Amino acid sequence: MSSITPAIWRLIWQSTLQTLQMVSLSTLFSVILGLPLGILLCITSPVSQGGLRPRPVLNEVLGRVVNILRSFPFIILIILLFPLSRLIVGTAIGTKSTIVPLSIAAAPFVARVVETALKEVDPGVVQAAKTMGSTDLQIVFKVLLPEALPSLVSGLTLTIINLIGYSAMAGAVGGGGLGDLAIRYGYQRFRTDVLLVAVVVILVLVEVVQFAGNRISAKMMSKR
Amino acid sequence: MAGEVELQIELKNLVRTYDNVHAVEDVSLSIPSNQIFGIIGLSGAGKSTLVRLISLLEKPDSGEIYYDDERVDSLAEKELIKRRRHVGMIFQNFNLFSSRTAGQNIAYPMEICRYSRDEIESRVVELLDLVGLSDRKNAPISTLSGGQKQRVAIARALACRPDILFCDEATSALDPKTTQSILALIKDIQKKMNLTVVMITHQMEVVRDACDYVAVLSEGKVVEQGPVKELFSHPKTNVTKEFMSHLVSNTRGVTEEGVVLWSDFPAHYILRFMDNRVETPVISHVVRRYDVSFNIVGAGIQKVGDIKVGTMVCDISGDDEMVAKAIASLKKRGITVEEVHV
């Protein structure tokens, strides 16, 4: 087993950057997709669960779609979404194209995280806002979201960590990043040391995100 | 009770049913303006539902609600939101926004009513001053005591200058001393702002200490209503009498009203003497005439509104027939006799 040459170190660095790019962009897009979906899931739910505008049919349909997407094995989802990636990014392989399935896989997760966080807001507070003559939009943006912010941050932390894991998996189908490196160099070329380094970098990323998320959430709570 | 009474809130035959259970069953009430009106009832009597109906949070299955002469139960969504902005409400659990400071909580209703930034700023200061919390403007809600939280809630409820203030069990989570200070604040504000205050409670002492009028709610119906003084001097229904007996059992030991119980011996009767009879020797008369004996366990004088109510907790013993006659005689003399089931 040869030692890790500077060229390989550079490769590891590039892969790390690719992973960071994939994770940050897909976090952004999954929030853009998942946040409205989560809000919709919350406000269309039955009154007993804190729904502002109960719409049973819409709620049921949205819930089902979210469940189906969430129970889909990620690796299959990437393959199924190849055509979509090609349509949006122009290619189905590489870092950028992986962002499409990553975002779509994480969006329903974000939606559930948002839904749960909003439903945890004290119904009494929502009732108070209602008696003061708040519109539904004001309740969502001035009451529900701010009140739920600490749990939303915790949920976002969880989403990012999930995405780091997913992005590594995307390496199996030529997605780029640390997972790709680990599979192509570490596994297929029997470079256990490269595999190990890739895994350690992923672990460090997860730890850093978890630590930062916890700190932000705790700081918010301490100001309340 | 002179002076003209304008009917500010009028409820007509309100009915609200949940899963075949009548939460509110045919309630009609006239709530006069510029007064503190109490609605008292045990849990399950339909109070919370009634509040949700009067405060326009829910629509009745049938019946009508009028604010002044405007029918408000059938308003469209937009009008409803507009109307709610002139209604203040405070709650048992305060329901403050934990994501906002005390000052920002008070600012909320003004933000949604699109007050200007300067206006909000100056009104927040003014309101904090009104409720005696000038120095807690930037305090996070969790750092406030229960009484302070309710003060912030009151300031928030008053922010948009409402003409009605609903208090939904507003003092039920507070200790007796804090309850008194919050009631004093509400009374003070009611006078200053000419508010119509509706207080929903299960505590008779709240009615006694703060309300002008009261309606007693039981099983979704109003069983008795009238000026507080009258209700206290001549309670008609058992529900009301039970509430009054709670008042006494709550005051075991020395209390601020001066009812002193010097024995925990379970007495069977509570006698109430109104204003003019406090000084007549009724008891001696009854003892001599019917040959019964009184064992007095506790007594005192309570003030209800402007009148004095003498309360005596006692046992009456002797021949059963004579005891019955003695009680009848007491009642004939205008003394309220309540039997306590121990």
C-alpha cells in the first residue's frame, strides 16, 4: 500500500469542496421546495392538529406524496431522476447534476421537519394571534415560523447531515465528492487509506454541522 | 343602579354543539357597556365555548351576537378580522409570544394593524407604563413572573384601543395576592378606557372582587344573572349557592375579608346576613323560641360591592322538627341558610 501522494491529497481536497458545494446547494434548494410544502401541510391539517385552513383532501394528497418520496431508496431515486437532471443541468453525471436528486430527496424530509416544528407551537399562542385579528399569512410568518425557529434550526441541522450522507451515496453513480472518491479510489483501487481519509472527512463534516446547529439552537433558546 | 345602560353585547339564543353534546345551549345575555360583567361556571359548564363564540373565534350553530347594533356572528372573513382588531383578550396561560420580548409582544397587534414604527414605539412605552412594567421592555418572556406575564398580556390586549376586553380565566393560574393586583389593574383600566369587560371564571372571589354584573352558567345554560350584590344577598339556584359555599371553604383560616374559622369541626350550615340585619339579635331570638342550640365554628363580615355580608359557619342542634322550624324562621327574616353537605 503506497502512501498518499500530494496529488491524492489535492484530490481529497477537491472532493471535499465538491461535497460542500453539493450539500450547501441542495440544502438551499430542498428548503426552497420543502418549506412551503411543510407550511402547507401544517395549515391544511385538521383543526385538532392546529390547522388554520383545514383542507382534508389536499392534506391527504400532499402527505401521501411526501411519504412516497421519503420511502424511496435514494440510490433508485437518483437513477429515476437522471432525465430530470439532464433537463435542468444538461448532464446526468457530476457534482452539479447530483444536486437535483439530492434536493428532491431532501425536500419531503424538510417538509415534515417544518410541519412538525410548526405543529409544536403552542395552540394558545395561535389562538391569541387570531383573536387579535391576524390574517393567516400573518400567523404563519409572524407567529408560527418565529415561534418554531429553534426547532426549525434543529431540523435543518438534521437535514444537512442527511444530505452529507446522501451525497456520499451519490458517489456510487458518478456523483462526485467524497463518496465518489471513496468508491473509485478507496474501494475499486483498494486504497484503504484514501477510503479511510474520505470517511474521516465526512465524519468531521457531520460533527461540525451538528455542533454548530446545536450551538445556534441553544443560543436562540437562551434568549427566550 | 341609576343611569342609562346601553346594551353593548347582546347574545340571542346561542347554541353550539360538539358531537351531539350541547356545549352552549340556548344562551341569551345582555352585557351592558362600560361595566365588568362576570360569567361564572364550573369546568364543563360551557364557559370556554361561550367565550369562543362571543369573541368571534367560533361561529354558533344558531343564534345571534350583536356588538352594539351590529350583528357580528355572521360576518365575512375580512370583516371578522377587522372586528377582532377592536377586541382585546387575555388568557389563563397568558399566551405570549416566546420569540418576542415583552415590548415586542405588545407591539404585535399594532404591527398587524399597520401602525407606523414611531407610533408603535411610543405606544409600547405608554402601555408598559400603564401596567407598571416600564423597566421590563426588553425582557424575554421566560424571565417574567406569572403576574408580570399577565400584565404584558393586558398591555398587548389594549394596544389597538379595543372597546371590549375578554378575560378568559385570566387569574386562574395566579396566586391570591397576584390575582388581587391583576383584578385591581383590570378595574382601573376599565374605568380609564371605558371598556366593556367580560370576565369568564370559575372563581367566586373574582366575581365578588371585580364584577358589577354576573351570569351563572351551568350545563350550557344561564341559570341565574343579575347585579353581583343581588346575587350574593339572594342566591336563587343551587349552582350559585354552591359557588358561594366554595367562597367560605376557600377562606378556611384567617382571610383578608375577615372570615375567621376557629375550628375545623365540620359545620352543617352557613348563614348569611345582609346589610341591615347584621346588627339584629336574630340568633338569640331563634334560640329562645325554638329551643335549639348553635355551635358557631366561624364567622366574619365580607364586603360585596358596597354592602356588608355577615357570614356565619355553624351547627344547629336540637329536636329535628325544631331545627327545621328554626331554619324556616331564619329564612323568613331574610337570612340565607345554606346547608353544607359534609
